[in-house]
Amino acid sequence: MNLSIEGVSHVYGRTTALDDITLTVESGRVLCLIGPSGCGKSTLLRLIGGLERPSAGSVLQEGAPPPGCLNPLTYVFQDFALLPWRTVAGNVALALEHHRLGRAERAEIIADVLARTKLADFRDAFPRQLSGGMKQRVAIARALAVRPAVMLMDEPLSALDGQTRELLMDDLVSLWERERFTAVYVTHNLAEAVRLGHTIVVLSRRPGRVHATLTIDRPLADRQPGDADLEQHVAHLWDLMRAEAEAADREVLDA
Amino acid sequence: MPDVRPQDRRPVPFRGGGFRPHPLPWAGPAVFLVLLAVWEGAARAGLVSPLVLPAPSAAAAALWSLVESGRLWLHLSASLQRLVIGWTLGTAAGIGLGLCIGLFSLARAGLGPVVAALFPIPKIALLPLFIIWFGIGEGSKVATLFFGALFPTIIATAGGVDSVDRTLIRMGQSFGLPWRDVVLKIVLPGALPAILSGARISASIAIILLVAAEMIGAEYGVGAYILLAGNMMATDQLIAGVALLSVMGLTVAFLIGRAERWLLRWRG
């Protein structure tokens, strides 16, 4: 299933957050959205997943979601969004309980996704007992449990420290190698974007417009931190963004 | 590096510490026992007249005779029944209305000002009206407790719903949870800490109202017992009744504390 974003604009009160965004999210690929803070990347992600309605334009699903898919457009949030009163297994179960599944089938899905995210030993732990990286693994397990057609990831590694981020990035790469999931991945971290993105879309400062699109052909599994060509991509992206990021940094927020 | 004479080397002065209370389990009972002993001693030495302030032993004797005559249970059961019925109904209705105010804009805009206007009225002032409406019997007392527990619970619940993390609600919606599930599995558990601290407040309000209502018109009940003792200048019985109220309040606080520990065990 592809996603087609056609001429999407979004206005909050008198500020235009997004202006005429047109993008295609291709099946089996990771599209990274980067841009200076406040450029509307997260807003765009909420529009794509139907958590907000665009002021103009439309987001279209093209083709049917794969069979067995319970929630075609599934988010992974920056701050994990785990229910603190549910255990790891309970948090995964939350996404399944309102679907018509047998008790055994549900238990099977939970055990399967927890095994795939290396969380099987933590199924009865509460979120407060887990590190940030483990919490985000739980959120990823919960997303996998509903067999999404497209994963919408909103800065999933931004709340983590540098080392945990590296570990989880490796996990995401190997997960993608196994599952070939489709994702829209919002980040402000250029290194993350060049490690995980097949396509990188750079948004400009408010109002957010598509500033540039970059395709990286090298397979995800072959990308290592510090690769010369990836460093080049990072430098290129930073050139594109630098002036805008500086201007965004100096902007006074009118809240 | 220049040489430093040994006498010029001194430890860094310690400036931290303090501001960190640590448990001293013996202190509370000790103060309690000392107070009782001083009181008992003063009474036995004849420093205070037994009519003004009877000795703790006299109050204990009055309590024991109340137990022996079987009237303790009569008063206590009347009070507890009113407390349990009035507080439970008021809390249940308060949670329901508070949820409505937290969830629906119309309820918030419509009921908010009404709640704000009725909350500060001391509910005991309405007892005469409730006696006219519900009769001098149990109805008026239960109604007083009901309204006493209702308003703090509404306010606590609505505030609790407001404080539920919106990203959790968006998360629920993003997984396609039906509205009912979002309320039952995300909003209600998220508001539970606030609801329980509201229950603490409403329970202490309910005990105050209970005694006041029983003093205005009741045959049995701890409040009626205290009032009768006062009218007869039986200060030993009066102190016994007041001690009974203290135990009642402590028991209620203990039970709510237990409920909190169990319901909020995920907070660790």
C-alpha cells in the first residue's frame, strides 16, 4: 500500500504550518522527513495518520493494506505513549483488545512481537521499571502487533541518550531488513535520516514546504556510522538547512 | 606547581546535609503516651476538676461501659450506615458527573458554574431543608452526606480527567480504540490518582457532616451520643465519644490509603 499526499496545507489560527506538500510514500521504503524545529514535520505526520484534518489537500491510501493488517497507519511516538498502569504485555494488548481475535491468537501475537523486539523477559514489567530504550522497544512491539501497512514514527529516538539511540538504530535497521516495513520517519537528526532513510525529504521553515528531496541508494544494512558518502549526505543536508535552522532558532514563538 | 606548606592544606568544609526527614517510628507513640500520662497525672493530682476534663482512665471506663451495655454497637452502626451509604452514593455520582464535565464541552460549560456555586455552601446549612424534603429520619442525614461528598468528588474527577496526558489519548485513537475504550482504559485510570485524593477529602467532609447532622436530630449515632453526654455534663462519656470519632477517621484514612496502594501499585 502506498500513501499519496497531495497538495496538503495546514493552518493553525493565523499561522500557516504547512503549505502545499506533495509526497508519495512508497511501499517497503523508509521516508525520512527532516527540517528545522517548528517546520511542521510532526503536524504533517499527524495529518498522514488521520489524527488531524488538513486545511486543504488530501492524504490518500493507494491499494489495499496487506491481509491480516489490523491498523494500517500506526504511530510510534517520541515520548513512547505507554500506559503506566499496564505491564509491557498489557500495553501491547491494548492495541489488540478491541479487535475480534481469539484469546489464544492474541496471546500468540503478543508473545511473537515481544520476542521480535527482544522483550520476552520483560513482559510483566511496568513502564517505570524500564529504561528509555526499552520503553521505545515496547512501543515498537505494540506497533508491530497490529501489522501496520505504514509505520508513522515521530522522532522515535529523540528522547533517548546517544548510546541507546545507536543501539536502537541498529535494531530498527535489522527489523527493516527482516520485515521490509513502510515508514514515514520524522527526525531532526541528520545522522539518523541518512542511516534509516531511503528517501529524505527536507522541509523548509514555517510555512513548511518541500525544500529538497534526496534518495540514498545504498542498502540500509550496508550503512555504517562514519561512512564517507553518508557523511557527505549529512554535510549536504546541513548546507540545505543551516540558514533555515538558524532563523528558526532566533524566532520568537507567539503562543 | 608551587610548594604548599602542610598547615595550609585543610579539608573542604562540609555544607550539605539536612532537609531530609528520616523515619523515627518510636517518636509518635512516645509523644502520645507522654500526653496521656501528663493528662492522667494532672487529673489524679486534682489539678483539673474531673467535670471540666476527666482523666483518660475515666473516659476509658465510660467507653467500656458503653461496650458492656451494648449501646456502642447501636450508636456506631447507625453512624457507619449513614456514612457508608451517603459517602458511597455521593462519590459514585460525583465520579459520573465529574467524568461528564471532563469529557463533554456542554456538561463543562453548563454544569461548571452550578458546581462552583453549590460547592462552597456548607451542606449542613441545607439539613433543615433536607428534613422538610426527606423527613427527620435517615433520608435527610444521608442526603447531607451525599451532597457533602458529591461536590469535592466532581471537582477532583473533572480535574483528573483534564490532567490525563493527551498523547496517551491520541495514542489510543491512533490504534483505532473505540471511544468507550479510550474512556475506560485510558481516561479513567489516568484520572484515578486525582479521584482517590478527592475521596480522602470527601471522606473527611462526610465525617464532619455526619456528626453535625446527628447532633441536630438523631436518636442514635456517635454525634447524638456526644451531644447527649454534653447535655448531661458527662464529660467522661463525651471524651469517649470524641475518641471514637478519632478512631473512625483513622480507620477511613487507613482504608483509603490501602485502596490507593492497591489501585495505584503501578506507580511503585
